[in-house]
Amino acid sequence: MNIIRTLLIFILTLASISLAEAHAFLDHAEPKVGSTVVAPTQVEVWMTMALRKKTYTTLQVFDAKGNEVDKRDVVISEATMTVSVPKLGAATYTVAWKALAVCGHKTSGTFMFTVE
């Protein structure tokens, strides 16, 4: 009985450590990561945990020359970020995101999509 109790306490402790060290990472996006699409009107990303609406949390879209092409109107809601884009021409675009999670951890990343 003591072995089962000890094992259960150990498992619960490991689970709580994992939750405490959670970060907000990219779960999925629209347009999808690496996809080829017809010109979107916005880019939306879903993160793995809720975000703080602070200066650090951003979403930007860049053209091949590194120029920011989004409308700089990021909306942050729970675990999503959305930014509008003008009519994009045929090219490959890079999406850069930074996230400040409710747990206080900062993460960032990039992905690309192509407009046909």
C-alpha cells in the first residue's frame, strides 16, 4: 500500500513540475505553417497557453526583403494572436511571433507561408 501511495505522490509531483515549467509555443496557424495559399486577409496563430497582453507579445508578417507588411493591428485574445494584412502578392512571407505567457515565460519563433 505504501509503495502505491509513494508512486502516486511521485507521479503527481512530476505532473506539477511539468505544468509549472510550461511555455506558450505555437500550436497551429492560419495560414498553416509552410502552406501555399491564396492571399489571406489576416494571419492568426494559436498558442499552447494563454498570453499576457504586454509589449513583448507580438505578431508580425515580413516579405522576402524583410519589410513588415502587416497592418500592425495585432489582437491578442486568450491564447491567440491575429494581425491583418493587405492584399499580398505572390511571394513567400515570414511570420514572426513573440509570446509572454501567463506563467511569465517568454518564447518566440518564426514560420513561413507562400501566396500563389
